[in-house]
Amino acid sequence: MGAFDLVAISAAFAEAALDPLRWDTAMELTQKATGSVGALLLDMNGHLPHIPRSQSTARTHEVYVRDGWIHRDERYRLAPFLARHGIATDLDLFTPDDIAKHPYYQEFLAPFGLRWCALVKVAAGDVFWCLSLQRSIKQGPFSPDELAELTQLSSQLGSSSALAQALGFARAEAAMDAFSVSRTPVVMLDRCGGVIRINQPAELLLGRDLQLSHRRLVSADRRATDALDKSLRELLRASEPAVSMPPVPLPRIDRHPLLAYPMRLPAVSPNALAPCQAIVVVLDPEARPLPPEAALRSCFGLTSAEARLAHACRRAKL
């Protein structure tokens, strides 16, 4: 019998694939089953902050995101090696002497008593996740026998990732149907801000002023496109599970601008593993009642009095 309870880990992943609320529980079990001091599940393509993780990593992860280590994480460089072999460690990237001098290990990990990790590929098709198992300085690196066991685990977890991805798309489709029933134009985006779904009310808004180009929502006004991209980057990097951003005006020729509302909904994007990571609700002020006065002031530069007058004029026309 091996050192790790691989059966329990595989069962926990299968349960979490069916119920996304159980991913943190799966990380807790995995931490204990592997004798680690922390367990996290990363999206190797997205580098998103809102990830499944064990409770023991809470403080470390807070500093990881807050101080920008998420964008300087040397371990992401192991992705090609991990993809080929199913397992990777710090020693596949650095020598012990390198680790003893490197800022990532000494300035970030060392204050928490951490140093070593094993990365386990969890992949199916285009899905590429990584189970990151953390070990302390005192524990030392994983042994060759332990790594051999984790290689077996990698081959067992692919089905869970495929199932989670399929169910995630089903959840996104259900949400899309709900928006369509209310005739709300909505665009669904992946972890990189690329368009994965657009409903029929949103398609009706596409034309010369607003287009889909290379899976991006693009305005005829470049500054508006840049503003929307910036808003989406901030949204996707936010650590809170539910976030909404201020509306972004998308100018149209001889018409009032459309208003794009980027947001993230926990029911659709329960964690970084969900296919849909953000949505953009696109509203046409000419087709619906005007948005709140605060949005009018922000987007159109109106004073409070002017915003109230706009609402009054709109109500008079209805």
C-alpha cells in the first residue's frame, strides 16, 4: 500500500465535479491524504485568484494575491514539463542553491515556513488544471516514491476535470436561457476574457458599432474597447466571488451609447475552474428604461439634476 490515500482523493474530486461548492472540501481532504501543509487547485491557463484551496493556505494566498506574487510565481514555468510528465517539483526548475537565494522562495514562502511543492496535472482535452501540494521547509521535498504515486493520481483525475467542465458549461447554458427569457442581452466570457456564449438579444445589438472579433467584444470606438478590456482584467483578477464593475459606455453613430456591465456571478462562476468566468450585460438605453442616475452621471458626465431630468423625460415618453 502506498503512502497516500489516492482512492479518497479521487472520490473527493468526483464529488466536487458534481457539486462545485465541495472543491474546498476536496482540497482539505487532499492535504490530509498526502501529508501536505496546503493544497490548492490552479488553472494553469488563467492564473486567477479565486481558486479552490485548503483553509491552511488562507493567509499565504492572501499575501500571494495582494503583493503580486501571483504574477511572479516561478512554478507556472513548470507548465510544459508538467504537461509532458504529469508531475513536477521545484527541483525540476531550480537547484537547491538557486532556491536558497531566489526571492520567490525566500521573500514570499520562507516567512510562512514553506518551500517545497509537488504539482500534479489534472487535465482533459483543453482543460489544464494543476493540484499544488505544499510542504514546509522542515518536511523537505517529496520523495521519488511519493512522486510516483502522484503520477498515478494524475492519470486518475482526468475524468473529474472533464466532468466538471461539462457540467460547468451546462450551468452556463442554463443561466444564458434565464437571461434570454427576460430578453436581457448577455455575453459570457472565459478566464481570458474571450467570448464563449452570446444570447440572441445580444446578437441583435451587433453591427457596425459593436462586433465580435477574435472572440473579443469590440466597439467601433477604440477607447471604449480599451476601457472594456481594462474593466474585464480588473474583474477577472478580483479575489471576491461576486463582483460587478461600473458600466462602460460603448458609443454608436447617431445613437445613444450602449452600456456594458461586466460582472461575475457565483452561480455561474463558482470558482476559477468554471468555463464561464465573467458576463457582460449590454443594455440599450433607447430600448429600456434608463439605468440608475449614478450610471448616467458616470457614463455621460451629467450632473445630478441633468440625470434626474433625463429620467423624467424618459418616463414622459413611456
